[in-house]
Amino acid sequence: MNDKVIIVEGKTDKEQLMRVLDEPVSIICTYGTISFERLEELSEELEEMDVYVLVDADDAGEKLRRQLSQEIPHAEHLYITMLHREVAETPLNYLTRILRAAKFKVMTI
């Protein structure tokens, strides 16, 4: 696993991120929910890594964000606006700004 990890909800979120990232980053998909057991495993695996959470700006995304905040307190949270709502639907130029602000290397769009 890479030193940087981004946790997202779904496969299309991961695909959208992969379109703009210009460095090796592990992207973990939770598929909207995550079991307590898996959350515990993740918190141990990610203890020494730079962890980022990027989820949809909806109720399910916020619920997942709260869960991850409790189990992975060192994670940095990245946010999209309510205007875009879903990571997978966020315009690439906006996504690059979010990632660049978090010190990720991104492709020029």
C-alpha cells in the first residue's frame, strides 16, 4: 500500500480520482457502508499512513464520514460542495483544486 490513502464510497468515485491523480495513491472503496470489523482492520492498517476521506455531500456520505472520523481520527477530510454532491460527478477541474490543496500531485486539466 502507498503512503497516501484516499477513502471513497464507490468505484465511480475511485475512477474519477484516478483520472486526475499524478502520483501513486491507494484508493479504498467502502461501497457506501463499512462493517465495524472492517473499520477496525482499516484503522490498524492505516495508522502510519496519510489518510484522506472524500465522500459524497449527502446523508450517506456524512454518516460514513462520522464513522471514519471516530475510527481513523488522524484522517484529513476533503469536501466537495453541495452543488456537486457526488464525487463521481464533480468536474475534474474542481476535483484537482481540492486535491492540490491537500498537497496531492495532480494532472493539469
